[in-house]
Amino acid sequence: MSIETQKRLRSLDILRGLTIILMIIVNTPGTWAHVYAPFLHAEWNGITPTDYVFPGFLFIVGVSIVLSFSKQEALGKSRSEMTKKILIRALKIYVVGIFLWLWPSFNFPGIRWVGVLPRVAFVFLACALLYLYSNRKFQLYLAISILILYWILMTYIPIPGIGFPDLNVPEKNWANYLDKLLLPGRLWKHSWDPEGLLSTFPAIATGLMGMKAGYILLKKDPLVERITQLFFFGFILLFLGDIMQWFFPLNKNLWSSSFSLFMGGIAALSLAASLYIFDLKQPAFNFKFALVFGVNSIFAYALSSLMTVVFYSSKWWGIAFNQEFIGLWQSLGLPLKLGSLVYALMYVLFIWIPTYILFKKKIFIKL
């Protein structure tokens, strides 16, 4: 491992922080009735900038696995010791995800067993174990196999009782069929779920792409050469994703193979740009606002979910702050979509305050 990669990469933390900031913004507008189109997910086929967020985070999970576990191996930690930590951490992330779904009503009959953090847990678990128990060539072949087999299954294999898949209809695909057949509890959209069982496999492929980027960072080549390699890797993924969308449309809800490739390319290019700016050029402006979120990302995301009961419900204070704010904004005759975005940015600032306190005290919460 090179001396440069032994240090914590500021660029990776900043990129992770920017991802969390955008995640909070799109999850907490002032009102869902008035949101700028780029801050909404694509309803089905197609993508928006909001759809970049989750795959970008999973890509960073893959990068972090390689950098973190390579350091642990260098310190002499055993495979069994690291495996135990992987299993415990994945379980913690999953449990937090389920808790956030139940909060605050704890309606257990309506529980959703999958979701954003559960998918993070599954991808982390799979990729971390693959790092420990397989080689890089196997990981590459596995990612390729997942994307090809998923494409074939989702587009060409008939579904019992339905027939050939129709990728323009949320309920007419193998992912939805298996979720309804195998998943207990509630589905996100009741008739289908964007974080279901089958679509987790191409999400794991996204994590494996991040691991490939991590291996590039571990090389002993000068940093500028590794950045160039990352740019090339990102371009290849982006190009392949663009070609594949003609056979399997870009679709975040299905985590289509084209989506996985295209978003992997966006994430690799973003990481290369971040490395160039923050680790190679090292500007005077240190982007601490994003860095604070980056080093405590799961804490910030979980806190933003927990605090919605305070800022989006009248149960605690007798008023719903978002409704009061939007009402005041509307009374001033200002654009409601702008007001909805301003409220989301204010909410990000609120979440930043306790996250910054942890940062100043050098407390980094690792689930």
C-alpha cells in the first residue's frame, strides 16, 4: 500500500458527505407538493440527479471496504476476526434501518423488511465477505455475471401467471414477482418495492465496482496516474451503461444492469474529480461542511430520519414546522418550489450542528 493511501482520503469523506447532504435534501423538502423535478426520483424508467445518490453511496461503500480492510490486514488482524466484525456491523446497519421504518408509531404489522439501510447492510455484507474470501478476478467475473444474468432474467424469461416481462409496468417483472412471493410485511409501493430482494444483486455489483476503484487507489502509482485510471474506469462504465440502456432501460427502482453500470461510471468519475481537487490540488477551502457529514454518514442519515417527527409533525409542538414555514413563504408571494428547497437546506443545517459537535470532539460513530 502506498504512503498516500495509508492516510484517510479527504476526498472520499467529502464525496460521501456530499452524497449524504443530497440524500437529506431530497428526503426532506418543505412540502412534497412543490419540489423541483431534479430533486425527485424518476417515477419508473429514466433517471434524475436524485437517482445518483443511492448508487453513489453504495459505490463509496465498496471503495471504503477495500481501503479499510487492507489496513486491517496490514495491522495483522485475522480473517476470522474481521469476519465477525463484518457480520456484527451488517446486522447493526440492518437493525437501524428497521428501527427507522418503525419510528415513531412502531406499527409492527405494517413493517417493511427491506429499505435503504437494509440494502446498505446487504451490499456491505456481500462485498466485505467477497473481499476476504475471493480474489479480484472472481469479483470482476461475479459483477459481470450478475449484470448479464439479471438482464436476461428481467427481459427474456417468462414469469409464471404473467408471461414475458414488461419493463414499462412496475408489477410485470421478476423482481416484483419474487418480492410479492417471498417478502413478508409491506412493500414500499404496496404492489412493488424499489429495494426488494432480486434487485439487491445488481446493487451488490455496484458495490463491487466501488471495490475495483478501491483497488486502483491501493496501487503504488503516483496519485495523478491513479486518478487517470479512475477517470478511464468511469468512462468505460458510463459508456457500457449508455449502450445497455437500449436493451434494459435505466431504472433505479429495478436497479437495472444499465443503471448499475451508468451510475458506477458517474460515481467513479466523481471520485476521480474529488481526488484531483481535494487530495492532489488541496485547495485552501477545505469543504468542512461536507467533510463533517462524510465521517459520520450513517449517524447523519439516521438522525435526519428520526427528527422528521419533530419538524414534520404537529404531535410534539402543536405545529408542523414545515407547514408553518411554507405557509409563511406563500404569504410573501415567493415561489413554493424554492421555499420547499430552502426548508430542506435549513433542515440539512440543523442536522449538521450535532454532527459537527461529534466531529469537533473526534467522535466517529461506526455501526
